[in-house]
Amino acid sequence: MERIKLIECPRDAWQGLPELIPTEAKAAYLKALIEAGFRHIDAVSFVSPKHVKQMADSEEVMARLTDSLPLAGGAGNGEATPGRNDEVEIIGIVVNEKGLERALATPGVSTIGYPYSISAYFRRANANMSRGESRQLVETLKRETKSANKGLVIYISMAFGNPYEEPWGPEIVQETLEWLKDIRVNTVSLADTVGTATPELVHKLYAQVKDHVPGMEVGVHLHSRAENAEAKVLAAYQAGCRRFDSALTGLGGCPFAGDELVGNIATESVLGALLSTGARPELDGAKLAKVMEMTNEIRAKYARG
């Protein structure tokens, strides 16, 4: 059976919620995801609490998780490589070197993730960096994660266009992928940060760039309104994508993108789309239902504001 890699993204789902989720609730949720069969989890981020208060307790969350589920680092080859505990990969997002130091010092984080924006406006708004500064940081991330025996995944923000009237096109995405391959980054996710890409654009762009960097794992991190979600997933799949980021119930999305109606693609939409192709991700149905209940409880309690 063809291998599909699902990356569940509670960190992205939670980061913009107005009410703070207790540390123990986050750890319990992550544990439930693992018990349901998820093996790649975008779980925490190491950013300034002034900007993302929801992620201020990432070290404490990981400490509680690793107390009950021992986790380990990756293989140090620059890929997003799972650790122990039946091949569980925990991704921690960073946006600067201080965050990198925190992530590398946190047991259980096996892969470092970084959002590299090809939009100058969004890069300044999100990270206050120039293109050169951001690329220098990526090179540092590659060097330090390899030395620390961790994986690295780079998210190309605004890969499917942006609303800022800036230059954009497949050639810009291709050039970025070529540069990442040159510095030996092996795992990349193309992000539709503002959720405006049509299924046709998702298919066309992925098909154009996928063979540009042979040997690189290229996934998608799509945001969408619910009515277009499955069509976007199918478009990426039919173009050759086998790595998908999503979040149960479609909660969340980038808090800096400015559209509260555009969230992560729901994991259940990804599963529905993939099942229609004959793909069968290995998840425990009963335990997945339990996590769905927990997700809805989180929405009810902490999405108010």
C-alpha cells in the first residue's frame, strides 16, 4: 500500500485561540493523538510569549508528554526523521536562534520546523527579517540540527501566492526549493498561508515544482474554508503529493494572516479525500473518535473570546 504521511498540527490549531489551554490538557491531547496512531505531530513552538501566549508553556508540555511517553531525537540527516516510541516524530516550530536554542534543549522534540516566507511583506510582519537574514537563519538551523541529531522541515510560506500585490510565480518557489536542496534541506512543506489557492492552482504548482528537486520530500500545508478542503487535498494528491499537514476539525491557521474564516484543512477532510483514492492511513478509529471529542471540547472551552 502506498505510504501517506499525515502531520497532525495541534500547535497550529491552538496558537490563535483567545483562551489559554492548560498545560496538562495540551499534554493529554498530544498523548491521545499518539495513542490514536498519529506518528508525526506539529506539537509545540518556541516563540516569544508576547506574540503567541498560547505557546508559552512548550517546555512544560513536552516534559509532561515525555514523562508518560518517552520520545527521542531524529537521525541527524536533515530529514524530518521520527524518534523512538513506535516512530513518533514531534515537531517544534522556531522563528529565530533563541527559539532554536530552546527547542534543542527540550527533550522529546525530534524535528525543528521553520516558516520561510517568499513574501517580503509577510516575512517582515511575521518575523521582522530581510530575505538575507531569513536565509542565514535557515543555514544556521540546518547546521545546528544536523549537529544535534535532529530533523529539519522548512515551510515555504505564501507558496501559492499572496494578497500583497508582490511578485509571485512558480519560478520563485522553484528557486527557493533549489536553494534549500543546495544547503541539504531534505524536507519542505508548501504552505497556502492565507488559504486563497484554488484546487487547480494547488495541482498546477505542485506538479510544476515536485520534480525540480529530486530526492526532496515536498508536502503541503494548506489552509482552506471547509467547502474547498477535500478538493484541494485531492488536487495535491493527484499531482503527486504524499505528505499532508492538517488539524482535527480544521481549527486554527496562521494568526498573522488576517482571516479568521480560513483555518487549517481538517484532518477528517484529508482522510475522506485519501480514502476516496484507496489510501488507508493507519489510525485507530475508536481512539480517533475519542480525540475528536477532546478537540470539540477544546473548541468549546478555549475558542471563545
